[in-house]
Amino acid sequence: MITRRVEEHALELATSAQLPAFVYDLAALREHVSAVRSVLSVPGAPEIFYAAKANPDVPVLNTVAPYVDGIEVASGGELAHVREALPDARIAFGGPGKTDEELDLALRLGVERIHVESPYELSRLARITKDSGREAEIMLRLNLAGDRSGVALAMSGPFGMDPELIDSCTEILATSPQLKLCGIHAHLASGLNDTAMVAQSAEILTWGRAWLDRIGHTGPRDFNLGGGMAVDYSASDTITFDWKRYAENVAALAQPGETLRIEPGRAITVYSGWYITEVLDVKKAHGQWYAVLRGGTMQFRTPVTKQHNQPFTVIHRNQPGPTVTDEPVTMVGQLCTPKDVFARDMPTDHITVGDLVAFSMAGAYAWNISHHDFLMHPKPTFSYLTA
């Protein structure tokens, strides 16, 4: 549901011709992330590293930072950006295909942990650390086979190592004392409810503990259990992931001397952002009503990527113009492609040219994953509401 401060700001933006716009309610974000932090404060519960890929905007990072233990980044660009925005943050660096330049940057910028994706990446990191005289704390990224049916996104072969491949890292570690193995990292799937998330965590911990025992590991026993907490775009007024139940059940999995960690992104910021635009045209074609909106999915790609109807609120402005009343309407943008659709056949009481449409749940994987320059339309504006 749109907050009052966002609705009022949307009308101000429309008056000053600053639409489309991304509007972030930082007060709502602060309330949500502090609540997550609170329930994850039970003994044994995981540390929280916010996944910057979900939304790396500096005001968002600054709002989240006091309530998380660190930030997870997945590229050299994200690393440099986060380090500049949050000079003192603990940072974990993951993601496939790290270049030598990125690994060197991670060492120079003081990354706490590097999540190693392959034996070849490990061998290159060993050479870079040896040549530079630096040490690196690492976690080996595990990719377990298993039934991932029903998940929103299963992390396939490019991500991490299967058990056979991870075994081949032991020889490199044995000859590279500058590399400090701290444990196992695994992000296996996304879109999991709390029960499935706990079950997956148990799967990771069972394998990881046994493997560390088998290789005789005596150092830290840290387990990064990944992210992927479910977000339900069809229930935009409800946070469906039960953070309290998850915290209690995953904490019960921890053993003495272990540190658990998670890296949520979407589930932290998605509820606090809106993509707000205006209706340019309303028309009927082959029995179907369409509302053509300023902007498009080149600015907000999420509904196309996930193939869902993005939840929205219509803000009526009582202006004269073409109108549709009590009919399902498909919301489309300005792009020259039939795929430029925000939502299909959605019930509306009425919608008129000049009305505003505020798409909710736009606080994660929105502008930053979109193909901004297609057709070279003007860029959206950005607002960050603090009160």
C-alpha cells in the first residue's frame, strides 16, 4: 500500500513535470530493516550482510548500514562504490568471473571475506596475494545438487563449485599459507519461504561441517547461508517471509564456535520503493483496454523479468480526458515492443489520462537492472524521503 508521504510527493512531482520517478520511503525502509535486525538478535542467529546488488543507491546504503553487520558486493564496481559510501563497512566479495584487477582491488580496499568460485580463481588469488605480500580471508562457494523445484531462481553451474570441484581446492590451500580458509558460502536458490530457507541451511551446514572435518580444518567455522528470502509481489501489502520464525529455527541449527551469516537484498529494500508515472493515453484495441504510461520497462524491468503483474495504485487527478471505467486494463509503457508491459488485465474502478500510477515493490532490482537507454527516453528522477 502506498504511504501518504509517497502519494503527496508523487503529486508534487507531477506538478513539476518530474515523472517518471523512483521514490524511496527511507523511513519505511528503516522501520523494516530495524525489525529484521531485532528478530535476528536471538543467540545463534546469523549475521546480516546486505546484498548491495538489490539496490546500491547511497541513501539506501546509509539507511540500511546501522542495522546490518556488513555489505555483500558482487563486482569491483560495487566494491568501490560501497567502500566510498561506507568507508568502515565490513564487506564480503562474491560473484563468478572475478578478474585479477578485482581481486587485487578487494585486497587493497580491505574486503573482509572473498567468496571463491572456482579452483582457478583460488589459484589466481594465491598468486596475487603472494606477489603483493598480503593475506586474504576466504570462503569457498559451494553449489550442491538437489531438488530446487518450485523456487523462484535456482543458482546453476556458473555459481560456486560442486563437491568434487571444491575438493580440488585443498592442494592450493595447503601450499598457500597467505590464504586463510574461514568456511563455506552457499546461495543455492531464491524465493524461499522461512521453512524452505531453514531446510536449505541445514543441508548446507551438514555438508560443510563434514567437509571441514574431513580436511582437518582447525580455523574459523563460518557459514554464509546466502539470501533468497521470498517476496510475494501478488501480496504487496504483506511481508510474507516470517523473519521471527526463521530467526528462531535457523539459530537452533548453529553449533558452538560457528558463525552463521545471511545476505538478503530484495527482502530488505523491495517494500520501500515506488516507480511513479502518469497516464499518457487510454484506448481500446481488439476488445482490450490499455493505459499507455510515461516511461516503461526500460526503467523498471522487474515485471518483465519475473513475468508478473506489478502491484500498483492509481492516484486520480480529476483531469478531463479519455477514461475507462470498471474494465480490466493492461498497463504498458512507451517502448516499441509488445513486451513493454507492467501489468495485464488488471481490474480498475476507473483510470483517466493524467492520472498517476504508483507501482509498489520497486525498491529492489528495478532501475539498476534495467536497459536504460533503449529508445533514449528521458531518465527518471529519484527522490529519497526521510520523514
